[in-house]
Amino acid sequence: MELTADRISKQYKNKIAVDRLSFTLTEGVTGLLGSNGAGKTTLMRLLCGILVPTSGSVACGGMDVCTEEYRDILGYLPQEFGYYPEFTGRDFLLYMSAVKGLPRRDALRRTEELIELVGLKPVARKKVRTYSGGMKQRLGIAQALLNDPQVLIMDEPTAGLDPQERIRFRELIAGLGKNRIVLLSTHIVSDLEHIADQLMIMKEGRLVWQGKWHAGKEDLEAFYISKIQDER
Amino acid sequence: MNSEMMRTQIRALCQAPRPEGKEAFFRKVKAQGLLHRRPRTISQWEFAAGQFLYIEKWVWALSVLLLLLITAACRRSPGNEPFALTPFLAAGILAQTGRSFRWKMAEMEHAARFSLRSVLLARLFWVGVVNTAGLMLVVLLVRPCFSYSLIRVFLYMMVPYLTAAWLGSVYERKQRADHGWGSVLICLLSSAAFAAAPAFLAGLYEERLTVLWAALFITMAGGLPGSIRNWIARMEEPVWN
């Protein structure tokens, strides 16, 4: 399966957030790097079908990204998300399972599995409002995985996670990326260093570099800075 | 060679071969579990029914309380004042329209299979159906207390309710980040307007103006789905901002 963006742009009044990007994502982990305001979040929303491009198109395996069929295979973690105040962690996952269309029995099974996976079992029946930032982020990661997505898009997934959790998360993503399309955005370069198969570097709405990344061959941070500076 | 002949010849040349081993191929993929790999998903109806459980309890409590209050007020003093209480019923509906945005769930719901539109429409459907059914029941219960006909009591109940719901839906479409206080204010103002209206329009509840009430009812009942449709159509931008 391939996720293909064909000359997509997104314009807001007098600001072009994404400027004529074309690329194809294949199975594996793709890292999206860029400074704040580079257009990473807008690009991710376009790839999820949340935003409609001003021009161009996005398709996955022949499906338009605005279709229900595409959303059925999509897992998305937004940069910022909330929760209904009456929800416990378990309620939150069951609710998202319902919106993702999982039958009740599957929803219960997946919820238990994912609560275990993200290490929230002891607090699963506590209100989400009592969770720490890292716990909420892990809950967000769990909801993105509920429908066993073939396309996983995560916007700043490691924000708020402590170093130990980040290592665990990296291992999880590396495993998931073996047989699905995973796109991660971050500005913490070390999060991608050992797990990204491909890299995309964005600046001011444009892709300044895109290609395969071979871990250990080069220092990613230095590489990223050099690419950003080349563009000046 | 004319174009028709050319088309016929091209069609003959490009004839797809008959599929060989098609049945065997499908048997093989089925045996390997490659067909229908995606887990079964629930239907639109199952989803809509499930959303009933996710409507906040206070919405139902408010509806029950208001319906009881309207019934009691109509029985105690069967004047025109109790009709002005129905706009408060719209608060429950309006609370659902902005809920996903207020609690920052909209983006996640938007990217899920049933999407934000289905979530909102399912909730609006349930609250709307329950409130309307409740009001119908109240109309039947309190009708003997009034000298008005059944249709007039129905119109006097429904028009203030639909007015508040329609104005509130327009407001919610434009303003989403005020935690619903604007919609509460609209319900309050609608209620006050209908309570004060007879002082300015003396014959408002007279039989000769039933046509006006009916026209208002048709306008509001027709305008409300249109307003919701416009709002749903513009669902993209709210998520962004």
C-alpha cells in the first residue's frame, strides 16, 4: 500500500501553510522534521482527510483520503487533543472504538490489550483528568492503534513522555512500521534517529529534503541542521 | 477507416483474456485469511444507537425537569407564560453541537471511521427526538387545561423551542469557543422575548393569528435542518482553528 500526495497545497488567507508537496509513503517509518510553523501539522491533517487541500490530491491504495474506507484503516494522533470530562481512560478508548466502528466485543478486547501495552492498567478506571501529561499522551497513542491501522499518522507523539517511555514508544513504533505506513512528526531529532526508514524535512511549507535514512551513517541532528541552513 | 471501425478493432484487439484459475485463486486467498482482513465494523444504525449512551446525563435531566416544569406550570396557571419555558429545552441540543470542539475531541473524531459529522448528527438526532416526543406528550397532557385547540397548543409550545434551537445553531456555527454560554444566553433571550411578546402584540395568542404561528413553525422547522446542514458542510475549518 502507498500513500501518495500529488502537488498538494493549503492556503489560509494570505499564508501558504503547505506549498505544492508531492511524495509517496510506503510501508515503514517516515519521520517528518521541521521547526515550529513549518507546516507539519497542516500536512498531517491533509493526509488524514481532516483538511481539504486548496489544490492537489491525496490518495491511499486508490482511495481518496476523504472516504470512510480510508478512515477505517487510519490511526491518527493529533498534536493537541482532549477528552470528555466524565471519561475514565477505559471509557475514552471504548468511546473511540465506537467512533472507529469496532463491534463491542472487539472494542473491549482491543481496549484491554492497548491499556496493557501503554502501561495504563493500574489507572484505566480513573478519570482522565487525573492523568499526568505523559499518561494522556500514552492514552492518545493507544486510541490511534485501536483499529489496527494500516496507515498510522502521529503528530508529536513523544511530547510529554519521559525518557523511559520514549524508548518504549520508539520500540513500539519500530515494530509497527514493519508492515504498515507510519508517519511521525517531531522536532526531537533523536526520536527518529534509530527508527526512521525515510525522512522528510519541511521548512516554510515546502519539503527541503526527502529520502532514505540509514541509521548510524551520519549524525541526524547535524544533517537536519545542515539541510535547514542550506535553504537560507 | 472511420472512427467506429477503429473502435471496434481496438476493442477486439484489447479483449481481456478469460480469467483462468479465478475460483482457485479466491479459495487460496480465503484460506490464507487475506480476504476480509479488516475486522468487522458496526453499521451506521448500530453506531447511531450507541451514541445515545454518550449524551451527557445532565442533558436528559434538564429535559425531564423542564418538561415536568412546563406541565406543572400549564396545569397551575393555564395562561401563555408557560409556553415561554420551551426555549430552555433547546439548550440540550445546542450543548451537543459544540461539545466535540469544546473538549478538543473534534480532530480525533474527524479522523475516525464514522467521522465527526456522524457523531454530531447522531447526538442531535437523539436529543431532538426525545425533546420533541416529550413536548408532544406534554401538549396532550395539558391540552384540557386550555381553551385553545390541540394544534394551537402544539404551535405555542413548538415555535419558541424551535426559534431558540435555530438561533442557537446559527450562533454555534459561528462561535464555538465560549463553552456554550452564548447559546444559553440565546435560550434565555428567546424565552424572555416570548414571555414579553403579548405585552407588545396584544392579539398574539388569538385564534386569528394561528396562521402566523403556523408560518413561524414551518419556517423554523424548515430552517433548522438547513442551518445544521450548512454547519456540517463547513466542518473542515472549525477543526483547524
